[in-house]
Amino acid sequence: MTNPTSTTTTPGADGARAGRRAWTALGVLMLPLLLVSMDVSVLYFAIPAISADLRPSGTQQLWIFDIYAFVLAGLLMTMGSLGDRIGRRRLLLIGAAAFGAASLVAAYANSAETLIAARAVLGIGGATLMPSTMALIRTMFTNPAERAKAIGVWSGVMTAGIALGSVMSGLLVQYFWWGSVFLVNLPAMALLLVLGPLLLPESRDPEPGRFDWLSVPLSMASVLPVIYGLKEIPSEGWHVQYVVSITVGLLFAALFVHRQRTAVSPMISPALFRGRGFAPAVVLNLVSSFGMMGSAFFTTQYLESVLGKSALEAALWALLPSVPIGMTAPIATQLVQKGVNRAYVVTAGFAIAAAGYGMLALAGTDSLWLVLVACGVLASGIVMVISQMTDLAMGAAPAERAGAASSLLETGAEFGGALGMAVLGSIGTAIYRHDIPSSAPAPAHETLGGALAVAGRLPSGAGDALATAAREAFTSGMQGAAIAGAVLLAGAAVAAAATLRRVQVREPEAEEVAV
């Protein structure tokens, strides 16, 4: 027997308009999305308290920080494909239950090992939630104009969640204990588990084929070594082990691609890339993440170490650039719906983001408002691009493969963010090391934080001189990286104009299939 909440509906371009129930369901979907994105940065202020309580080793502390993002990135493609097969709503609810249970374990963890394990399960849950939310939006909003608006909301919430995570953790740790940063997940996940079955339709691929288990380890072996190497390079440099890690990941990526092209029932169907506009959307979305995360590497350090703000003050100041983000995605959507060619909107988004980098290149060692405005301009342009590229990719993908399409976009974004931090971070670090006085102690040549730590132990005159030189060197590095970012995004604007100008997505036709 089939009920109205368990059908896959994928009409053509003239899809029926969504009712109040669908928009209410969108609000419910934003809860897990917000929390998953917040968990990327939610330990920012909690780590000192965790270190004092659980006494993790240096390696364990790094794993507490990084295991969530590694597991999330490594399993996105697997979970997106799995959702297409077993049902996106079902996978979303399973992931919500796992996320809530792991949050409870993490909150009351009595050892570093337990916390690391809980954070790994949180990453698994996050990997189920992210592609499921986007895939459900693709199937709930069959009207292209309404889907574009819903995706704009999705993009804004995702970006805002990363900014809110650190602030939320600072406030909770200040007034409660470190475990509260995890307990905040529980009410939202409980609400999703109650309302999800009532409001969210079930959808899946009616003919998914057998699940390709071999692709699971291949996909993880492709993603994890590359992400690991790219994350370490900005702080540690281009050491052999990180280059080898990236190379190994790329070799496994080649094997993964070969498997997808030859398997009878691949995890990621190559047919997705034959959808008009899908491949350019994935690439340009990756470039936009490069630009966003590349700037984040510098701005946080600038607020804290150059301007001398406390960690909580820096996080609160960093919220200001996120204010215009909520307006830019809807504006971009409105422009496209009023007949402006999407290529021009995306080109403008990249140009605005490049202008943000250009403003950042003008910052000195006392340029708080210039840096904040630059970050706001940069983020606004990037969100314009992300919202449009997500809508383009999801519109080009058949609804039955919405989970796989969403997971590819998000995996590309993870790669782009890590690459942005690695490349721009390396440029900034190289300039910093070139500009720092050669007579400075060795730790001062590594990082700005190391220089300030050394300066604090020197006599006042020498310490002040070293701190000033280090702040100027870091700012010069930020300026150089910003110039590189501006050039890259300007190039992306030209590429977007050339590749998207003639792309017009025709919604793939499908039938209504009971599941």
C-alpha cells in the first residue's frame, strides 16, 4: 500500500508549485544542515577546556579536531549514493539518530579516545545528512523557480553555520561546560526525528541497481589522503609525506574513476556529467570554495594575532561579514528568474568576490573595518556563485540521482576548501618567512603565533620590535595571498562567462514511482 509521503515525484520543468507543507519541511531540513556545518568549527573555544579535563596527547588533540571533517569528506559520495538506493528520508533519519547519539556520548566523554570515536560517528552522521537534505529539496521542489529559492536558503544556512559554530562554542563554554557544545545538537535532532516522517516525502531511485561496495574504500582512499595533505601543508609546509599523501590519493582517485566507468552499477554514474551544465557547476563550485576557505586561513589569525583581539572577540567580529550573505543568494535567484542570463550572475559573483580579495590586499596592520568589509564582499560574491551552481547542478541531474549529484558537489567543495587553504596559505607563509628579520629566533620564522610567543619572553624593547615585525610580515603574506586569490577568481569569472553563457538546463523527465 502506498501513502502520499512515500513517492518519488520528478516531473518536468513545469513542476507543480510547492505548498505550505513543503516550505515547512524545508525549515525542518535546515536544522540538521545548520548543526552539521556548525560542527566544523564548534570546538574552536572548547579545546582548552577539553585539554584540561581529558588531558589528550598532542596527536589525540589533533584527531579530536580533524576526525569529524575527515570522516565527513570521505563518506559523502558513499552516503549520497546510498540515499538514492534506500531512500533519502530514511537515510536522513538514520543519520539524525546517529548524530544525536554521538553528540550525547561526546558531551559526557571521559577520555580522549571516547571523544575521538564520538566525533568520528558525528562525521558519519554528517555525511548522511548533507546530501540527503539537498536531494530532498530537489524532489520536494519540482518547480524550478521555487527550487532555486530553496537552494538559496540552503546555501545561506550552510555558510552561516560555519561562522556561527565558533561563536556558539565560545558562549556555551563561557557559561556552561565544554560538553554543552554537543548537547545543543539534541533538541534539533529530536525535532527532526519527530517531524521528518510527517513532513518529508520519501524518495529514491526506482532502479538503483546493486550497491557497489568496492567503490566505498576506493572513494575514501581517493578523498582522505588528499584532504589530509592539503590540510597540513599551510602550517607544516610542502614536506615529502604530505606530497606523497596527495599523490597516493590522486592515484586512488584514478582507480575510482575507472571503476565508475566500468562497473555495471557504479556508485557515481558517469551519466551525471552528461547533464548539460553539471560538470561546469561542480568545477566552479569547487573554485568558489577555494576562494572562501583560502581567505578564512588569514582573517581569523589577523583578528586575533595582528589586531590582538581575544578569541571570542575575534569570533564575534567575524560574524559581521556574514550579515549580507543572507541577501545575496535571494538577489541572485531573483535576477535569474527575471531573465538575466545565469552566466552573467555567476560572472558578477566571481567578480565581486575578486573585488573582496582586492580590498583585502590593501589591508595594513590596523585595518579592522577594511578587513571586515572585504570579507563581507568576498563572502557575498561566493554565496551568489554557490547558490547558482548548486541550482544548476541539481537541475541538470535526474531526480533519481539527486543524492549522488549532491554528494559530488559537496565533496568538490571539501576539496576546494582544503586546496584554497593549502595554496593561499602556502603563499602567505612563504612571504611571511621571507619578510621576517633573519636575526629573529627560529620559532619566529615558522608562524606568527610562534613569533608572538617568542616576543613575549624577550625584554620589552626587543619583544615589541619582533612582534611588530612579525605582524607586518604576516600582513604582507595576507596581501600576497589576496592578490593571488583575486587573480584566480577573476579568471573564474571569465571562465564562467565562457562556459555558462549557452547552458540552459532542461529538467530531466521521469515518472512518478511508488516506493
